Amino acid sequence: MQNEYTAVVKQEDDWWVGWIEEIPGVNCQEKTYAELKETLEVTLKEALEFNRKDALTAAGSGYKEEKIAI
């Protein structure tokens, strides 16, 4: 299952800025649109992995993971 996220991107002066609507804190700026898209993807993957690890650490032991599709 592949998730989709929504990137909001715009050009401000000489910079491209963008963020992911669904994940707070995933925002980037780059000199080109292509660089921005790549950086957003990398930053999103890192944020999701960090959030997963953080959630599992907070759960301690005896937890069960379940996939939820919406």
C-alpha cells in the first residue's frame, strides 16, 4: 500500500518553498522546483520514520500494530 501526501509549493522571489499538508513540520525551501520536490520527499520519509520510532518507543512493550486504511 502506497500512501499519498499533498505538497503545497510556491515560488517566493528566487526560492521555491513547500510543505506537506498532512504532516506538520515537513517544510523545505530550495532554489529550483525539482530540488524542492526531492527535498520534500526525503524530509517526509525521514519524518514518517522518526514518528514511527517515537510512537513505538512511547508504547513500551505489549503493543500490537495494525494497519488502518482510509
